[in-house]
Amino acid sequence: MVLKTFGWSFAVTALGLAFAAWQWGWEAFGVVLILSILEISLSFDNAVVNAGILKKMNAFWQKIFLTIGILIAVFGMRLVFPVAIVAISAKVGPIEAVQLALDEPERYEALVTDAHPAIAAFGGMFLLMIFLDFIFEDRDHKWLAWLERPLAKLGKVDMLSVCVALIALLVTAMTFATHAHTSAGHVDKSTTVLLSGVAGLITYLIVGGLSGFFENKLEEEEEREHEEEEKAKAEGKPVSAVGLAGKAAFFLFLYLEVLDASFSFDGVIGAFAITNHIFWMALGLGIGAMYVRSLTVYLVREGTLDDYVYLEHGAHYAIGALAVILLVTVQHEISELITGSIGVVLIALSFWSSVRRNKALAAAGGGSSGDKTEVTSGV
């Protein structure tokens, strides 16, 4: 099961690391390896959330997600997006940004450093909105009940997450951004941070709108297919289960790709703390993305999400922590070890809480992992 699911990931890792060592030397080998680990740790939350959606797909569409989907994720987000960030922030063309990375690495590094406040504000606001929309929603299972229960009640207020995010942006602009870290020292980047943060918020709302559109289309397709299936059964006609599943799964696939792209921001932005070399970055993040895809399918096939109900909570808390870290790095440098490990720690704690919950349910002799009654972790 493990080899079948992770086989392609192992192969890509071996080829990618060998190419890095052959083309650029052992330094590149080490950096690519670190980036791969960073991507996996930062994107574990991605796999957890994706698995909740991917489990609705049949085996065929899961394979499509691991083939076509991985091409979109690697070449779209892990290669094009880092170049686009530098090009937009530094106000240069994409081709010029690549040439600078190859021919003038010192100037390129200065451009990336100067662009970091804008990158951090954009990514921080985007990730903060993901976390806020999760924490303000009332859920059957509550991990940190003392926190999630009152926040779920507050979440009934319309647009609360947007208001909180904008307040966080204003505070960042008036504090950290007034002494932002750049290649020329600490300078005032309040206007830049405000504009970038608003752009991040707008991007989230657009992505959310697209996700909602595809989700609605999926529900419409599922309802229509169910009606056709019932009609076919009543008339004694054969039902093409594969065709029906394929139609609905297509919209789910599009929805998953949009959502997956949104989660890729943390890995790409975190990679800038390790290296400014675009090709090392793309190679390392691409390897990590392969494991994220494989891990997503593994979680689905093993039924891990149904058994460990707090994993999704831990993943979103990790996203919230990363959002705060990004906003703080507008002024202060934070070690990539902290950035990379905080998500792992939070997810590990949520996994441990899930295990405790399962043991308690087993000891009580009632309930199951899929029980929809409100359950808290006792944390």
C-alpha cells in the first residue's frame, strides 16, 4: 500500500536530488532536500484538508489528481508563482527575473528582500482568512472546545472574519511595517503592506468565490445524477455508474485544484526563507508537492480522517500560526526551522488528541469515529 501510493514520490525524489547534485553540486543537493522537507511540513495541512474532499472521488479521479493535478501544482504554483512574485514585487518582467536569478544573484537577493514585506502581507492575509473562516464555523467535533465554542457563536455575525483580518492588517501596517526589514535596512513600508494585504484579501475572496461556484456545480450534478439513477432504476434501465461519477467528479476536481492552489502560498513563501534560487526552489517544492499528493490519497484510502477527527483542526491552526508568523516577518526575521516545525507540532498534537478520543470512545463502548454528535477533545 505504501509503495503503491508513494512510489512516484520516491522516484521523483531520487531523480530530483541526483539532478541537483549533478547540475549545481552538493550545496544544491542540501538546499533542495531541505526545501522538500519544508514543503511537506508546511503542506501537511494541505493534504489533510484535500483528503476531506478527495475521498468523495472514485479511484479514476484520484489518479487524475495525482497526474494532471500534480503538473498544475508543480509547474503552476511551484515554478511560475515564485517568478511571478518577484516580477510583480520588484516591477520587472518574468524573463528578466529569471535572468537576474541566474546572472546577478546578489541583485536578485536584494530584490527579494525588498519585496518580502509585500509578499508577507499578501500571503499572511490570505492564510489568515482561511483560518478565520474555519474557526468561526460551528462544527460537530471541537478540538479546543473552550476556544472553538465561543468563537463559533461569534461566527454568526456576518463578515466577521473579514473585519478581524482587516484589523490585523491595520495593526501590522501601523507597527511592524513602519520598520520593515529590507536590503537597505529598516524602512517604512506601511503603504506597501496595506496594499499587498488588501490584494491578499481580494485574492482569497475570488478564490473562495470560484470554490463556491465549483462546489455548487458539484451539488447540482450529484442531485441530477441521483435523479437520473432513480429514474433509470424505476424504468429497469442499466445505470452507468462510472459516467455519472465522472461528471460530478470533474467539478470536484476543479474545485480541489483551486483550493489546492490557495494552500500552496505557504510553501512558496516559506521557501524564500531558505533560498532565492528559483530553480532550486521549484525543484525542492516540486518534490514536496509529490508527497503531499501521495499523502492525500493515503489519508483517503486508509480512512484516516474518519478515525482522527481533529487532524483538520490541527491543520487549520497551523495555517493560522503561519499567517501570524508571516505578518511578524515584515519587521523581524524568524528562523525557517520555527516556520517549518510549528505546523508539524500542531498537527501532531491534534493527532494525539484524536487517538485519546478514540480510546475513550472504545472504553465507553459507544459512539464511533464517524459519529456526528458534538464531541470535544477535552483539551
